[in-house]
Amino acid sequence: MIMKPRYLFPSDYMADPAAHVFNGKLYIYPSHDRECDNVFDDDGGHFQMRDYHVLSFDDIENGPVTDHGVILDQDQVDWVEKQMWDSDVVEKNGKYYLVFSAKDYNGEFHLGVAIADKPEGPFVAQEHPIRGAYSIDPCVFKDDDGQVYCYYGGLWGGQLQWHVPLQAPFAPIALPDGEPAPRGYADIGHASDKKTELYAPADAPALTSFVARMSDDVLQFTEAPRPVTIIDADGQPLKASDPHRFFEASWMHKYNGKYYFSYSTGDSHLLCYAIGDNPYGPFTYKGVMLDPVVGWTTHHCVVEFKGQWYLLYHDCVPSNDITHLRSLKVQRLFYNEDGTIEKVVNE
């Protein structure tokens, strides 16, 4: 049976879905887009989200949606000034942990944790962000043995390039804003001074997402974060100039014992995936899951619900391509016999 993509919540703009099955229902934790006066910029200043909602479904293909309302607002988090971007939720020992990304009063992104007794919240935030965590787009993955891993990171406005500078012989060069990109280099975003742009040699290994195992109480990392390396068929890391390299929007799911790391490529506007044998990787690049959609960003999650796999994502068709006003969407997802994913067709 063919299913056309469905807009999940037409009455408001929401994006960056993270979906999980709790107590037999499908819960979606999106970011909440809103109108703002900020001018479009490469650092995402026009994405001024300030709170999180949670949506739930008994039937994601045809059933009604329940909006459980605001589960956390920036005014309820001491260290947050603005821009509550992507989040994710994991259950452990009967508690629900919302791991979210937001900017502090110094203009830097960090990851925070909020806790609830029910998947629909309300969530109460911890006083401080996770130690050693930075950047954006957390994905919290609970493995079959109960261990929880946090994947995170995003370039440009997500500030990942501030924290993991490339080393010689691949050290980037910094040029004043407005200078043309040098030939043979790939743009990796603003430096932390916010006045210069960083360019990495095109053949440098691409900057990666990071992963860390979380403590039993899901409040801190138990180890130093490790890079999530994506390799090609020859075992070599993808390069900074590769249009299929990681940019943001980490997601991890498991299928037939394999670990599927999927992500957005940012400025090439693809959703891609790679497969590995353990939560840390390396992950071998396998292909594109979704071609570019209307709107600059593309961000997703993969979930199984009632025996069917789904890709949840967003686009900007309902807002007439206003890139910071995005709408949640769902489409069925299928695997080939060899475990690769059939490309999802957006309509």
C-alpha cells in the first residue's frame, strides 16, 4: 500500500523531530519554530525557538494528533538565554530525560537535561548544562543492554568548528568575513571570534559528530566524547569537500543488529546514512535517504511503530519557503534485503 507523505501538525510550525514509542504510543519531540525579525544568516540567528512541545499519536498515518503543550520553556532554564534548538528524549528506570541544545548568555551552545515522570512531561531542567558538552542536535540512543549514548554536533551556527579544530597538515585558514573562498578549501563556518570564516583543505577529513556514553542517571557523560567517523567503501574518512559528509542532525537507530547513523549534510541539503557494528563506529557510508526538500535545513529521525518503519522530517512548503518556519512530515521507510535503505520519496 502506497502512503503519501503526511503533514503531522498543520496548525503550527514545528521541525527537527525526535520520535519514540512509549507505552504503546508514538511520541514526537520537535523544535518549535516561530516568527521573528532576525535577518537570515549562516549562523541560524533567524531560528529563535524558545520552547518545546510534545505530540503523540496512536496512528501516525491516519489518526489525530494530541499536542500536550509546552513541556519546557527557556525561562525555566537558568543557564539558557535563547535559541532552544533540537532535542531528544530517552526513558530509563521509569524516568524520561529530555536532552536539549540551547545558547547560554555568552552566545555558546550547550546541551542540557530536563527530567519528567511521564513522556508528555512536564520536564524540570537541571541547573547546569552537561559538563563537557557543546554544540547542538543531541540524539540519545538507548541500546539493547540499557546503556544510553548521546550523539551531538553541528557546523556553522551549531559551533562545532569552534571546539574541534583540525590539526596540521589539515589546519584551517581564517579569513575576514566577505573574503572569497580560496580555491582548494571547504568552508567550515565562523570562528569563535564571529569575525572570521574558517576554511579547511578540501582533502582534510570532515569534521564529525561526537558520541559519549551517559551516566546511569542520564545527567552527565561518563567518558570523553569520541568522534563519529564516517568512512567510504575503501575505509577512508569522508573529506571536508564531500557533499555527503556530516554537517548536523545526528540520529542513531538499530536494525537487524546493525547500527545506523544518519545525518544531514547541511549546505548540500541531503539526509544520508552509514552503518556500523557498534555504537561508536566507524560507520561505512551507504547512501542518501532523502533528497533536498523545500527550505534550507533538513532534519529527521527514524522510528519503528506497530511493525512499520517511518522517516520523520520537515519542509517549508506550508510556509511558502520561509526557511525558519518548518512543518513536520512523515513517510514510510523500507529496507532492502542487504540492509540498505530505500531512498524515501518526498512529495
